[in-house]
Amino acid sequence: PGGVALSSNVGDSTEFLGTREYRFGDSVRDIHWRSWARLAKPVVKEFQEEYFCRIALILDTFLPAGSGETYRDDFEANLSMAAAVADNLSQGEYVIDLFAAGPELYSMQAGRNLAHLENVLDVVACLEPCREPPFEKIAPVLLENMVHTTTAVIILLDWDEARERMVRVLRDHGPAIKTILVRQTPPTLDPSAAEELLGPVVRLTPADVWNGVDQC
């Protein structure tokens, strides 16, 4: 993994390199008629296929019923972090797959020749907390979309057995994993025990997010 030819997924993916002499088997659609007329021999256009990195942005929205105001702050900061990551990625040559882990899996794709950053931000702004744990339900759907994914950025509200399992399963299916935990209070489980296998978990408070995070 590491890139995906856009032609098989999201529209135009070829870059015009120039022209060359016709070879047996070349498509008639690629004939460059002006060059043929000028040179008096068949000439075709030559293309190079472009590859773009696909980044999955996976957003945790699970807040158990009865969660207090502190956890609502965590949720809002989680959304802000997702928006900041999407904004940063939109400045590069990436295709962004946004997944919001709720009672159903909300997803959209943005980037080259696709939806714009504003569409991603609109989806993020409309998200509400999910009151039932969705992780077992959404994991198979996420995995279907990991085939051509280069990196998965996972923004979590807590670290517990279900979330660790989801991160572990995603990591086992190929993409590099970047995990961010946005939470004011200590998580249910200490992620340090899993970091040797799953990579570092960046821990941020809502204040860290709202004050701006240069890199994580």
C-alpha cells in the first residue's frame, strides 16, 4: 500500500507528458491529430498515471448516556481536532476519506476532483454524540475501505478495550496508524501498554486543541 491510482476510484488520474510515434496497439483515442498533420506520420499522446495517497480520518463520537459536561467538551474538541486535521490534509495532494463512528458509519470522500474541505467541515459540524458503542459494528465497514489507504488518522474520545481492538484490527490490515486521544480526564485504560505494538497515542486535552496544536 501507499497510494492508489485515481482512475480506478475518483476520476481523472493521468498527466499529459508529450507525444511520440504511433506504435501497434495504441488506442485511436490517443492520436494527436495536429502533430500527425504537421509531421505527416501517426503520433499519439503519452500519459503518466498519477498516484495519490489516501488518508482515512476516523472520528470517534461515542459518549455513553449520562456523560457530563466535561465529556461534552471532549466531544467538541474532538470535532475541532478532526476539522484541523482535515484542513491540514486538504493543503496536500491527498484523497481524504472521512469516517464518523456513530450508530451508522457516516462517510464521505474529499480531495482531488472530489468534495471540498467545506463539505467535510459541514459533516463534522453536524455530528452528534453516539450513545451506544459502535466499534464492533463499524469495524468490518472500515476494513473494506482500508485496501488502498496509506494512513489512518484515528481521533478518539477514550481508550478502552473496544477502541484498542478497533485500532489493532485496522493496523493489522496495512495502513500506518496515527492515533490521537482527546480527553480532559484520564482514559479508562492507559494506552501506554499498547503503544509498543500499535504506535504512540498522542494525548491532548480540549484546551490543547483549542489553543492550537502545531503538530502531533
